Amino acid sequence: MSKIYTLNNSLFFLLLLILACAFFTCTAEEISTNEIKTTALTPAKVIDGDSLEIGSHRIRLMGIDAPEYVQQCKDKHKKIYPCGITSAKYLQGLISNQQITCRIHKKDQYDRDLCTCYVGNTDINREMVLSGHAITYLETPYRQEQTEAKQHRRGLWQGRFMQPRLFRRLKEQQKLN
């Protein structure tokens, strides 16, 4: 009798958990505290070349800095192109229709989750730097990837660009004036 009672109790609590999740629109990405995952209901949305949204989570790709969405650069022919948009589109291509897992390291000053994100075993942060669509930022394990991107003149390294961090500062100063 106690085995049946325990089984019924377990089934009851499982059903209760499922109903609670359905009621509170709980998704897989909200269950884990150290990881954020996309689901069919919560796909990733690219904000720019180093920022994503998954559900209610604002994510900044840790260790990289991509051009701001409105930023422009010069290509190898000294022609101006929208490198911020190009970077965002490249990130979109990496994650499009893929299951994404982001490992949370900490929060930044804007309350975004600083993450390393993956499509399968592929480190998206690393791929952005290796392709030249982002550069290294602060504490980063991607210095070697940046050196390779520079040597092969990939992405931003094909021409001239302003460091995204400096571009942001310049825009802030222009707002003040």
C-alpha cells in the first residue's frame, strides 16, 4: 500500500509541477539558474553583434565587443559599410534556427547576463572574434582568435574601424554637447 501511495504522491507532485509551469508560462530557459536555453517558445533575438535576448533574459556575450548596430567602418577598398549591421547579421547566421545554450558567468553594470553561448559545442563568442566580426574585450580567452582574424584580414580587420568601446564614448560625448 505504501508503494502505491508514494507513486500516487510522486505523480501528483509531477502533475502539479507541470500545471504550475503551464500557469506561470515557465519555459526550459527559465528553469536552470546557470544556463539559459532557447526553446520553441523562446527563440534568441539578436540585438547587435554581441547582445542577444532569450525570453526575458538580456545577454551580453562575454569577452567580446562588436561594433554598435549603427556603427560604420571602411572595407579594404576604403569604402564605408555598415559594420554594426554586418556583425549582427553574422551572429544571426550563427544562431538561426539552432538550439542555443548560454552559460551565465555574472551580471554586468546594466543587469545583463554575461554569458558564453554555444550552438552544440561551438562557442559563439569565439566564432565572432575568429571571423573578425567582434574584437576581444576585457578579460577574454579569445586573444589567439583575434590574432588569427587580424592576420587573415577577416571581417573588421580587412579595413579600418573604430574600437566599439571608443565609438560608444564618442556617441555619449556627442549627446552631452
